[in-house]
Amino acid sequence: MKKVMLLAAGLFFALSTFAQQADNKQVKKIEVNGSAEMVITPDEIYFDITLKEYVKSKNKVDITTLEKQLEKAVADAGLPKESLTIENISSFNYEIMRKKKDPLEFMARKQYRLKLNKLDKINSILGAVDAEGIESTRIASYTSSKMEQYRKEVKIKAMQAAKAKAEYMLAAIGNTIDGIIEVQEISTDNYTDFRPQMQTNVIMYKSADAAGENYSSDLEFKTIKIRAEVRTTFGIK
């Protein structure tokens, strides 16, 4: 029985020693980083427009009138009806603002979101709405309808860049790569939607008014930079 136990212990020791030797055997490898960038133009721009009721010659210009103006302006610009949605509805106490009693106590305010593929029509749209009824405007966010496709493409290019780097570095010493051992994606998601600060309606409306109701800008919108980076390990032949 003791001989069997000694043999088993000896076998275990031999296997452990072999495993340690195998672990200690260095694998020839090269570690490199690869990166790639892509610049794209957004084709999905979300523009917020806030309309508010106001008093003109002691008569209230109601939100329904302003809304109809906006809807017609959007339709005249050739945009589909579903491109304009309501984001929020609120009201404010007009009596407090006037510091005196007034039958028009509460005034309605509505925030709309307009989806565009570019901003070339926004001035003509705002120019067709009563300027006093426009409280504020802003670009809420922008992105691309093909963002996921672009993300994949830039990651593929980052991997290709890493492989090319490993190949020319090893070629300098007469070696070649021997397959991929490990890939680690480095988080570089800097292509999230940009959300700028609130803009008042004054600047955009005045620019439309100065150039005429049908004015449209041909200026390019801000681009988005998509970047990807990977850390790779290749074997060496």
C-alpha cells in the first residue's frame, strides 16, 4: 500500500514539474497597437424649437396658431409630417409677469423636435413662423443613420493597421507573424452625439429675415470623427 502511495506521489511530482517547465517556456510573440479614424458628415440632426403664446394688442396669439404655422413650414420645406414631434408641453403664469390682474393668466409653451438630414432648410422654416412666438431653438443632437456600419469599418481598419505594423516590424529582423494570440479592444468611443448649449431664436431668425423667407444655407454641418484602437498580440515564427 505504501509503495502504491509513493508511486502516486512520484507521478504527481513529475507531472507538476513538467507543467511548470511548460509554463516557463517562453512563447515568442510581439505586441502592437493599431488605430484608425474616420470622419463622417451627420445625416440625422435633431433640432428643438420651443413656441410660446404671447399677447399682441391685448389679444392672445394661441399655441394652436403657432403650431399650424410650424407644421405648414415643415410641409412646405418638403419634410414628412412624422419628422416633427412634440417633446414637451408646459405653461407659465402671465399674470405674475404683468404684475396686474389679467384674464390671460396661463400661457402655453410647447417644445417640438424636428428631424433633418441637413440644416439647409431650417432658416426658411423658422422664417415662416411668427418670430414673437418662437421662444428658443437649439440643436439637440446629431448622428449618422449608418453609425454602426462606420463603427465596424473603423475597427476592421484598426485591426488591419495592427497586423501591418507587426508584419513590417518583424520583417526588419527577418521574422514573420505566426497567427494571432490575443486581441483587446481599447475603448475610444468618441462618436457619441454632441449636445451643444441652448441657442436663442434671435440669430437664426434674423439671418432668415435678412436674406428673405426662402433663404437656405449651403454651409456644411460639423463632422463627426470615429476612432478605434486595438491592442494585439501575434506569435512569431
